[in-house]
Amino acid sequence: MVRFIKELFPLLPVLLLAGQQRLMAQSDTSVFSKLDLDRKGMENVKASWLKKDYHQAAAQLLAYYRQRKDVHHPEVEATGTVPMPNAEERKKAEDGLRHVFFAHKGYTPYFYGDDINWQLWPVKDNELRWQLHRMYWWEPMGQMYRATGEEQYAKAWASQYLDWITKNPLGLSEDNDRFAWRPLEISHRVESQTAQFQYFLHSPAFTPDFLLAFLRNYYTHADYIVHHYSEKGNHLLFEAQRIVTAGTFFPEFRDAAAWRASGISILNKEIGVQVYPDGLQFELSFNYHIAAIQIFCRALEVLQINGIEDQFPASYKATVENMIMAVTEFSFPDYTYPMFSDAKLEKKSGLLRSFRGWAKVFPNNEVIRYFASDFKKGHPPAHLSHALKDGGIYVFRNSWTPDATMMVLKASPPAFWHSQPDNGTFELYINGRNFFPDAGCYVYGGDEAVMKERNWFRQTRVHNTLTLNNADMEVNAKRLQWSTSPRLDLLVYENPSYKGLTHRRSVYFVDNRFFVIIDEAIGDATGDVALHYGFKEGQITADLKTFKASTGFADHNNVLLQCFPAQAATMAREDSYVSYQYRQKEPRDAYAFQSVKRDSKPLRFITVIYPVSDKAPVIKATIKAADENRVSATVTIDQQSYELGYHLKP
């Protein structure tokens, strides 16, 4: 019996598909009322419809789509072979045949049952259930079908598509609507199903009855989005861009022009709302900044290839270009960028691919060309250190080459959900190594256990900044001074981190080589003040008595960090982790320099971070003078002394 079931299983999609199409065919004829049957090429469809020969009308409609030449997809042609997908995508497709679905890269694929249980929630992480309804394995199935011609992929896709429609109707339950019908997931399906349509259109499994079911479901999706857009943020951008795609790729719908106009209107408005004048997207998470660029560019591209790109003003394209220029500023020479807020570690291949796509949109921009060519063509910006002042991202650098020294520091205004309470934190890249990576985000949201894990990585004390009683800070930085020169770059900002306590931080990039950071805890609040630093995972040697720690990488590319408190203090090792990818974390060393604030007298710390290739230098530092508007300090590296500080206007 078991053997019989195993032999039968590959045939189940075929048997289910036939039954599903018969059951759904009668109700799907209503989709004709949503179509513009007067559109050129639809004459035969209209004639059969007027005769109430709905089966023939569906057959004529399928023939129309298979012959359609005037609508173009950005990636997928309706006919022709495609390259064999890579091993990762092949596995998604092959697992999908067995109902083992890849829902999220933070988890192994799960088996959702021979009779698919779309409500299965193996781990109470919201993202796992939301992203199940994005069907990441369907496009790989399409790629496998077109690459191999094997009908099993088309049959399985069509069967699962109809199964999803049957088991996830809008209004099934409040719980199911929350996950299956969130506008972001709906918009993902609206976008991805245009590619699936192209991949499978010429398969025998793509029958006239299936076409009617597909178009009806697609219309329901698009219509729902335009009446239920998210309120703000990147979700709204995704939804608007994908509605532009819907209205462009399926112009046969009577509402297509209205969909397109709706999405364009939102994008035209939101690019002014969500992007600061310096080019930063207002969530201040670099993953989402780049996602926003892709959204704005995608809308331009889909209109352009279909001959209607004049829907956006020149200012729209100029803003997108400015956003890309911001990426050139905050990206390290190895094509990674800081994991501030909910950003994850970028791969070089990913960011390089993005730049190559952007270079096609902006072919005359020599800086974008420089990054798109892996630094072989074009040229870098003329400046070195640079402030993205509106979003509060400050970049110190001594070159644009792979051996550069580069610090990216965040001192921002309040941002949105993806932003973390981390003002003052930074990442420091020296000669190919990021010595102080941000903690990352680890996980997004879910039940109490999942949120506990998320909140550990969000908390202020795991970032490279100052805390009071290890509590989370309020974020609202004010820049006080920014200046650059060949020998010294300087940033001074302050953040009202806690009630009664302002954190003022001044950062000095000295001789294009090393950093001095002066932290001040100012105000009437009392309690335990701590200055935190988290190192890259690896061997760290620390001396708690002399307040210093140094890395021990075998390639002689290392740093020494030493702190000089202006008052009684202690140094302690802290448990810490870094998360480069979703649901993955690694232990690392972190240290806190702690003093007790007993009154309104400010506490001050000097931290020196110095690159070391062989013998570590002898470092000394002291505060010479300080008041509410100025600080004067002396830092000595071996025999060389530096006078550093700032003076603010009263």
C-alpha cells in the first residue's frame, strides 16, 4: 500500500488540477465583466462572450494572451528557453513538488502536508507565516519548467495555485486574513505572478478554465490593494510599485489604467515624504534604503519598457539618483554596509548587481559607473569624509580603495519601526576588515519568545554607544559641529538619550589614520553610566586594569581600543552576539567602561581606537579643560602628542 501511495503521489497534482479546474470553471466567468473586451486583439473573445459561449470565450482569451506582443515583462519573455536555475533555486522547485516549501531563509523548508495546510505555523515567528504566502518556490518552478520542459512543474504550480485560492478566501478568519491577506504579501503575489504567468502560459496545464481562475484571483488581489494600502513606510512603496506593475502588465482589465495611476501617484508623493534631501530613506535601515531604490527604479523600468515612462517628473528620477549616491557614501570598499537597525550583512555580489542595474538607468553618472564596474571604470566622488546630515549618517574615510580606513556613525533623528535605539553606534572598516560590526537584528517579530530574541539585539547596550542603567535610549540627535580637513575630521553631536541625561559625543579622525572619541554624560540624572564597544568575533586580548582591548588576527591587521575615563571607572567584559543573517548569531567579545553618576557633574570618557600591524603603541589621553560649550584634550601616541577638542558657540 505504501509503495502504491508513493507511486501515485507524482500524479496527484494532475488529478487534483483536473478536479479543481472543473469545480472553479463555473464561477470564474464573472471575470469577463472586468475585462475591456473592446481592446485590440480581443474581438474573438468578445464575440464568444456575446453568444454566452463562455468556454469558447475563455479559449479565445488564452489564445490572445499566448499571441500578445505589445506587453513586456522586465525579466521574463513569454516564449523561449531560460538558463537552468542555480542549485539553490532548483532545490526550492524540487522541494515544492513535494509540498516542502521554502518560506523564509531563516528556517529550513517545512513539509506542509500532502493536502496542503496553508495555516501551518511551525515556529511562532510572524515572518515565517507571512512569507509562506509569497510562494518563493513558484518562480523557481517556472524557471525549471522553461529550462527543462518538464510538465510536472507546471501541473504542480497550477494545482497549488488553485488550492491556495480555495483554502485562503478573503474573510476565512481574522487570523488567516492577517497573514494571507496583508497588503504587502498580496502585492508580492501581484508582482511575482506576472513572471509565473510568462513562465507557464504555454503549458497544457494552463487551460482556459485555469486562466479564468488566475485572472479572477489576480483582479481580486489588485483591487484589494488599491483600497487597503499600508499607511506608510516601505510597505506602502512596495504596494504602490506593484500596482503600477499590475496596471501595466495586465492592461486588459478595465481598471488597469486606474491601478497604474494610483501607484504612480503614491510613488510621486512618497518619494518626497520618505527620502531626505541627502538621499537617505527615512527608516534609516540600509537594507530598506536599497529596497526603496529598487522600488522606485522598478516602477520606472516597467513603464519604460512598455513605452509609458513619462508618468514621472524629472525630480523623481533625480531623487532616485541621489539615493544611489548615498549608497556610495555609506558602503564599505568590500561592497558591504553597516547593519544598523534591521539591516543584514550584504554580499558583494548582491550590491554589485544592484549598482550594475542602476548604471543602466543612470549611464552618465561616473560615480555609479565606478561602483558598477568593481572600481575599474568611472571615478569615485571627489571628496573623502562626508556627512549625510538630514538622516544623521556620518562617514569618515581616508580613501576609496579596498585598503581604506572608514567609519560610518549613526546620529539620527527619530525613525520608524526598523530603526533601533542606537544613536552613536558605528562600524569601523580598516583594510578589508569590519572591526566593530553592529549587533544586527536576528529576528523580526512573533510570539513572546521570538520578541524576546528580537529585543535583545535591539537594546541600546549591545551597540557602540553610551547608556544610563543599561536602559534603551530615546533617539533624536542634534548635530553641533561637522568639519573636514586633510589632517582632522570632526563631528560633535548630542542626543537627549534619557530623562535628565544628554549624551554628547565628539569624534576625531586624526591624520587619516586613527580615531579619538570623547563621550560626555551631561545632566541631572544619576545612575550607572556605561560606554559599550562590541568587537568582531575572534581572539581579543583585554587588560581590565588599563582599560584596553586589542584584536589578534594573524594577518597583522588589528586594532587597539583604550579608554581613559576622567573619573573613577571600571572595565568589564559583557556577553554579546552579532547576527549577520536572520536567525543566525555568533558570540563575540564586548566591553563596557562604567562610572557612577551621583550628581549633575558631567562624566567624560576618552576612547582611542588605533590600527595595529605589529607592535602596539603606548597611548595616553587626558581631559585638560571642559565646560558646557567646549572640551580640550591631549592624546599622546608613543612620542607624538595631539591637541584635540571642540568649542561651541554659546
